[in-house]
Amino acid sequence: MNRFLLILFSIIPFLGCKAQAPENRPKLNETSFDEKLGSLLSFSVPLIGVEEVHKAKENYILLDTREREEFEVSHIPGATFVGYKDFESSSVENLDRDKPVVLYCSVGYRSEKIGEKLRKMGFSKVYNLYGSIFEWVNKGYPIVTPMGVETKKIHTYNKKWSEWMTNPSFQKIW
């Protein structure tokens, strides 16, 4: 009984207290990002994490489904532009349909839609990069210009979407 009372009295001061987020924490936390993705995606294409792709990029075909002007600012090293609005099946006809394909855009919506098209075209291993290029840069992974030069500039589609790109080392362009 004494032990119970000792434990009870030692935790009473902490009941009802809420943890404070560090002052330097980004305005939006990962849970908010997860919730946003949950509202945007239908999960019709399996997700793959940025860490997994970063560790073994050579094992995947990386396809950028953003618009040309976004790709021209920067993209994930080794990625091929296929676009979204003007996507043509001819842009992927020479790819190995049995090699894993990882698609990305800004957050995952456009890449999911292109992934659905690739699956209908017979690609057997199609993945949507979780959080897409925003998650990639938020983790600090490199992006490059079309000339292959590493850059800290990223096209964030528009000002509203740029809030999901929280790594302060990168310059947001829209």
C-alpha cells in the first residue's frame, strides 16, 4: 500500500501536463503531413520510403511526374522526366517492365495517378515515393539541376504547397 501511495504521489504533479514542442520545430509536424497525404491519396499504388530508395537508387527506375518547369529547377539524381499533364505512354515504352519503378512528384498525388497508368500498361513493380520530393529534401537528401549539379533550390508547385517543404537548407521556388 505504501508503495502504491508513493507512486501515486510521484505522478500526480505530471497529470494534465502537456509536452511542449521545441521552439525550433517546423510549423507543421509529420502527423499533419501524414494526414494531408491521407486525404490526397487513394493508396492505389504501394508506397515506398525515401530512406529505402536513397540507400539503393540504382535498384530502381526513378520517374519524375511533375511539370517540366519543376523538373528543370531540380530533381532527384538519376530521375527521368515523364510529366503529368502531358504524360505519354511512349515516354516509358523502352523501360524494363519488371524492374521496380519509383514515381514521385511534390507530395505524391500526381505520381500516384501516373503509377495507376503504368500498372495498366503492364509494369509489375510500381511504387509511389512516400511524401515525394518534399520528403526527400526534408530528409536532407540531394537534388540536382538538369546538368547534374547539386542544388539547394526546389520548385514547390505553389506557395500553399511550399509549407510542406520544411527543410530550411533549401530555397523554395514557385
